[in-house]
Amino acid sequence: MDHVVELITVDARPTVVVAAATTWPEFPALWKVLLDEVWGCLRAHGVDRGCPNVMLYLDNVPHVEVGVLAEPPPLTGRVVASALPAGTVARTVHRGGYDGLGAAHQAVVRWCAEHGHRLAGPRWEVYGPHRDDPAEIEIEIYHLLG
């Protein structure tokens, strides 16, 4: 899939997340545990839909924040209020199965290198509504520029 990359400025957006330090090999088994913890907190306050899932990668360790775009209700356990960064970003939309996310991120990194934009490090994904058909999945991918 060809990923069209655009340069835009974004405002900070409030999130409700669980933060963690992990490794890339461990992350595939961890993200759902973190996301389920956030949704458990939201459901306890009557919220069961309408909050897009997000994954914020703060660095390459990776330090991550996994959760949803939302104004925070009363929070419990490890669930905290946070925000997606504000600033100039390179953005693309990935359409299709989750297995193509890596290629979408690589397309953004390659585009930035080709156009002389320095990556600041933080990057994130905002997931569209759940779809059973992988062809209908949409994920917004953002890389903060320095």
C-alpha cells in the first residue's frame, strides 16, 4: 500500500492511559493487557464506546502509553490522564490489516528523510472504530518533528 504523508500541526489531545516501559519483543503481549485496564476503568464509570484507542511510543526503549482519546473520568489503579503531543507532525493513514503498520511507520520515516525533516522521537497511532474486515481498518499514524 502507498502511504500518503502530510505535514500538519496538531494540538495536544487528552488521553486516558496506562504507561509502561517494555521491550519490542514483549510489547505485542503487553499492549492488550494495558488497554483492557484502561477500558475497565472507563466501563466502571459508564463509558463503553466512543473513545478511539491510542498507542504513544515516547522513545525506542520503548516507553509507551496505551489507552484512549478521552477526557479523564475518575481514575483507578495505574490508569492516568495524559495527552498526545502538540506540534508539527508527519502523518499518514494506514488502511488495512494491522500487519501493515510497520510499513506505514517506515513510509513516514522515509518521507521525513527525503524532505529534510528531523524526527523528534515520539510517535503515535490513533485507531479508528473496530472493524471485523481487515480491509476496513483505518489507523492514523503520527511522528512528531523536531
